[in-house]
Amino acid sequence: MTAATTAATALVIVESHFGNTRTIARAVAAGLADAGVRASVLDADRAGAPPADLDLLVVGAPTHNRGLSTAGSRAAARRQGATAPAGDGGVREWLATASIPASPRVAAFDTVTAKNWLAGSAAKAIAKTLRRAGWNESAVTSFLVSSDRGLLADGEETAARAWG
């Protein structure tokens, strides 16, 4: 990119129930901004179609039941005090209805309570959905939430900024 061109633009679409995934999304956007990218964060339940001139689309969600949240897992999270979106307002539903332009690069992240195959991964589910829609290459990563405290594990916010 030359000085005469405009800054790259990125959009981070996020679903967050207890605030951890949103914190990661904001850190990713801050990391992108550090690199000169104009980045914004939107909640999946409020996001429409991404703009046609988008350079990077990043999608993030908490891992529930080894994958993306469902209406039932969101309801369960709300019973535990989460501010989860309504049953039809998460990343799963956004991916099913959003018309994503063909131009942007894509990336996916999630928050998980353990980084092993038993825990599953919302990020891998996002990447799989994006692959089915035609995006073969996407960066995928997970950020750890301490299951005993329900907070991000030490260093994860910094790691998210670096990943951005």
C-alpha cells in the first residue's frame, strides 16, 4: 500500500455473553489500528452486511457446546447473568443471513475454557461456514477464559492485540 492509497479497513463482528469475547474483539481491533488499519467492532445482533470495500472481516464468538452459540445456549447464559443476545441474534445467525462481499480476507477467533479437542471451537465452526461460502483461507485462533473465574486468562488480551 502506498501513501497515496487509503487505509485498509477491517470489521470485527462479535458475539459476547459475559464480555470476554467483546474484550478480545476490541483488542484485535486495537492491534489492527496499531498497524494502520481502520477497524471497527460490531455486535452480530446489530450487524448488517459488511461494506463492499472491506479489506478484512474478523468474526469472533464464545465457544458453547463445542461450537457456536445456539438460541438454547444463549438462554442458558442469560439465566447465569449474561447479556447474551436474543435467541436469533448471534454469529451463527449472522453468518447464515449476511451477504459477505467476495473481496475481504477473513479471520475467526473464539474464547474457550480449554484449548483441547474436547472443548471444541466456535472459531473453527466460523471458518468452516466461511469455507462453505467460498473463503478457503482464514486465520483461526482461540483465546482462553479461566473457567474457575470466568475471566480472560492472563495475557490473552495482549495476545489478541498482537494477533490483530
